[in-house]
Amino acid sequence: MSTLFRVTLLGTGVPIPRPDRFGPSTLIEAGEQTVLIDAGRGATMRLFELGVPIGRINALLLTHFHSDHTVGIPDLWLTGWLSSHFAARKGPFHVIGPVGTSTMMRHLEAAYAPDIEIRVEDEKLARENVAITVDEFASDGPVYEAGDLRIIAFAVDHGEAIKPAYGYRIEYRGRVAVVSGDTRYNENVVRYGRNADLLIHEVAMARPELLVIPHIQRILNHHTSPQEAGRIFARTTPKLAVFTHLVMLASETTSPPCVEELITATRETYAGPLEVGEDLMSFHIRDEIAVRRWTVSRQADARKTVRAPP
């Protein structure tokens, strides 16, 4: 069996339709298993850029039901069903998520029933390969196990009205990656993220002049500030901390904070290894974590190795 354990940020953005930061989605490759956490806008295009066949995805895991995390599901599901080399899924589309996932997927099946019937008749596509299987969960614990890969869901706090909301701990051959999901500062992230090789966390910030605006306040109250994220990183001591889902707020007259400001704010509470995620940035987890970045033209342009502490 392959010992590959690699995490790739397919999308690091938010609902803003920016071409450089697609919707939230994270690719996990562990041995022979390939899974996604969330399917935001453009997830299938990022997979295509990587050369990962859409039909090769073993499972899609959902953190919560906000549209920016789920809008790419129909594309992943239906495009992965096509006969072409970049798709060609064999077997049902497997979705794992909190209670409510079955309802969402059932409605998607109803919405796309005409397309499915047309393609079965016209393209002779196998109906069993567009079927959907759903596994739901309602509490912390293992939700996916295959070979040496084990994925554990844990509840997080994205706000009183935004429930359920979960993060994931991914374990493979003694190595651990953790994805926070959308959350405020939360002790469960500390519990499940302690001593991880890789801890991927969301973050939100805005310039001071925007903090008096009600809708900006509401958004920030549902996310983790750089200083709070820094405290989580300091308490969990990952080999590498990474930001994704960058909620960098702005207005028509006020620009969003820049990456340098994000790093400076995080350094108020955390001094360890840190990366600000970019689309298609990947992390190869071994004794050392190899970080790979991509340019806009999607050519690998830099490599960096994070050494494990002695």
C-alpha cells in the first residue's frame, strides 16, 4: 500500500467569487484513499488542474450546510458520473455529513432527475454510478475508516443558529491532519488538534473602521480572529499551522486586510511554523512536512520543508 499522506487546499476562499481563491474544499490523499472535505465553488476545476479524476473520489465529507461549502456538490457528483477520462466514477457517490445531509442530497437528486434520465437514455450511462449513498452522524467520533485511514468528526461552534457544524481529524499511519471547519474559538479544536502534524484552521479579520458595521460584526462573531487562532496553535503545537477559508472583510471604500497583516496579528499569540493557505497549496506529511505552492499559471514554483521537532 502507498504511504502517501498529502493534503491539498483546493479552495481557500469565501462566498466572494474570486478567481484566485475558489470555494472551501480540501483534498485528502492517504494511501489508496482520496477524499474531499467540503465542495465549494470550483472544486472540480481544481481537481482537474491537479490531474485527479473526479470519479476517483472515495467520499465527500461535509462540515456544515452553508452554500459556499456545498455549492460544488452537483458538479462533483454529476460530472464525476460522465464516461470521460477525467470522471468515470464506478459505484455510488458517497457523502458523509451531519444530520441533514440525507435531506439535502435527496433534494439534489430530485432537482437533477431530468438530467439523469436524459443521460441514461441518450449516453447510456450506468444508473448505479449516479446513485448516492449517505452516512450521517450526530456526535463526535469516527465517521470513515478504510485501510489505514481513519477520519474522526468533532463538533465546533460556528454560531448558535449554524448547527450542526463539524471539523475533522484525519489519521493515517501515525500521522495526523486536522481541519477545523468553520468555527469560533473552540475547545474541541484544541482537544482534537493537539500535537497534530498539520492543523488547518479558518480565520477572519477586518480593518478597524469596519468593526462598527452590523453585518461585519455578525460575520466576525461566527469566525476565529487571527489572535484567537494563534492561541489555538500555541496550545495544540502542530508541526505546521495553516490558514484556510480566509474571511478578509472589506467594503466599497475599505480594502481587505493583506496577508502580512494577518500574519502580524497571528504573531501576537503564536510564534511557531505558519503558512497562509493558497489555492492548490499542498502538504506532504512525513517526518517532515513538504509544502508546495503554485503560481497563477498552476506551475509549481516553490517548495519548502518544515522539519519535525526533535
